[in-house]
Amino acid sequence: MGRIGNTDLEARPFALGGNVFGWTADRDGSFAVLDAYTEAGGTFVDTADVYSAWVDGNSGGESETVIGEWLTSRRNRDDVVIATKVGGHPRLRGLKSDTVKRAAEESLRRLGTDHIDLYYAHFDDPETPVAETLGALDQLVNEGKVRYIGASNFTAERLAESLAHSEAEGIVRYEAFQPHYNLVSRDTYEGELADTVRAHGLGALPYYALASGFLTGKYRPGQEVDSARAGKAGEYLRSERGQKVLAALDRVAGEQGAEIPTIALAWLMSRPTVVAPIASARTVGQLGALLAVDDVELAPEQLVLLDDASA
């Protein structure tokens, strides 16, 4: 896999999440991760205009700025697929036409580029008609500022409504979808939403692919982990599903001679509709297990084990 919907964009071997850039990874650390990822054959970097407005002293756009400086420094814009998102920035919330257009211009400026390869509607905006949002996105595509569009965090109903509008009007349509989806978070995506994605030929790129770090295997009972995301990961550890998933991952990783995050990503890669998982790395040392997903093929009985543990 790797090809996204009806596009010429590829995400291999996984999509590198940029949420840590300008947050838990400083500029130099971010550059090192980006260099190592692309040198290993990585093709796709995912960010958003809101990253990382939640950090004290940040205002949003920090990740895009770091990525833009890296692209300029390395002069490799044409070698990397850049995806970013609109709708969550503190100053530009929602998906009204003017908001979408203004946010795109700001993202282009921060990224130091004249086009965004894949531009997501980050969160649905129920107060804005899909026709208005898609009209603005269609204009950006016609102007050459955006190549393709995607959606994230939509309900099946709103996604289907958007796709039907694009078809009826003959305008650009969503080609990619980002769901919150991993071994310990299956309920929201599997079912009607995944069916909609499959029926329309979209490519799914799940975020939180490693469940805020829980599926790296470093969170265990009685162990404390120094991480900005330890609180969320700890919630999974306290659940029965989380403990069953960890036990299954331990077993499959042992059988495969692989690391736990590699197996967690490989499970996602086996799922219908999934093109590539999105995973972030704060350091170069964390990249190896993520890149290794390309070398692992889970046996049918291993998939059943993981499916049952995470059901």
C-alpha cells in the first residue's frame, strides 16, 4: 500500500507525525528526525496549523515553521509529501470559507512553499455547510495552492454528505481520511465510518497510531515514564483491554523478533482502508522501530491474536 486514494501521493513506510516538532522536539532534534526519516526512504510528513498551540508560550504553527525551515535548508521540497490541516488554530477555528483561505495562506508562509500536497479539514464544523467549505478548498486547488484534500474527525454522515456534494457539483473531493484508530481505540472508526471510507475509495491514515506512546510497550504496571503524554498512556494501562493488548503485543513481537511499536503499526497496516499509520518520533533513536514496519508481515494467527485482544 502507500498510495492515497485517487492521488499520486504516497506515504511510505509510515507517515511521520509532526506534532512533536516545536514541542517535545526542538529545532535541531526535529531536523535530525526529519533527516533520518527521509534518508531511510520516508516520503510523507504530517502536521497541522494548530501544532503546538497547547504548549505554554506557543501560539500554533510552530511545527509548520520547523518543517518549513527544514525544507528550505535541505532544498528537498519536491521529494517530500507535506500534509497540513485547517480548522483548529486558536485564531482560525472552523471551516468557513474565509477561514480556510486565510489559514492556507498562513500555512504556506510558515512552510515556505507555494503548495500544500494534502490539506485536511482538521475537525468538522457542523455550523458551516459542506458546500461552503468544499467551495473554498476547490478554489485553493484550482489556484494551485493545494493539490489534494482530506478530512479528519468527521462523522460517517458528514463525510458521506461532503463526498456526495463534491460528486454532484463536479468539484474536488476528499481523498484521505484521518481517524483516531489503533489497537486500543477501534470503536469510533470501525463500522459505518470505515465502510464509508472503503465505499468511496479514500485512503485512511490513522493518527494516535501508537496511542500516545502506550503501544510502544514502555508503559508497564509500577513503572513511571517521563513523558508529556504519560497521563493519557496511563489510562490505557489501567484498562482490561490495554493489558490484554500489551500481552498480545509481547507475544507477537517475540515471535517476529521485532519491537512492540513495529507490531502495533503492522497491525494497522493490515486493516482494510489503511494506507499508512501516522506516528511521531521525538528522537532519531525512536525511528528505527517505526521504519521497521516495512519489514514485518504478520501471520494470520498473529492477526487473530491481536484482533481478539483488542476487540
